[in-house]
Amino acid sequence: MKALLLFVGWLILMVLCWPIAILALVLWPLVLLISIPLSIIGIGVGAALSLLKAILYLPARLLGHRA
């Protein structure tokens, strides 16, 4: 369903302004290649923050506080 909406949106853009639609079609693989390292960095930062949270909450958990 998401792909269909994306395709219909692209067709509407193609009707309204075809140069931008062609440019979007050409640049889409480049955007995907740039987003891969950023998502890996995001996963790493999320894991580091989860580790920090676990370390900071450890004394309270050992004393019996329920989270």
C-alpha cells in the first residue's frame, strides 16, 4: 500500500512538474546510499544510550525499586 501511494504521488508530481519528478527518480538511489550509514550511526547511538541508562538505573534496581 505504501508503494502504491508513493507511485501515485510520483505520477501526480510527473503531471505537475516533470523535471522535478525525473530528478527525484534519478536522485532516489543516492539518497538511499546516504541514509544507510546514518541509520547505522543511529543504531549505535541508541545502543550506547541504552547502555548508559542501564548503568545509571542499576543501583536502584539492586535496591528493589520497580521500573
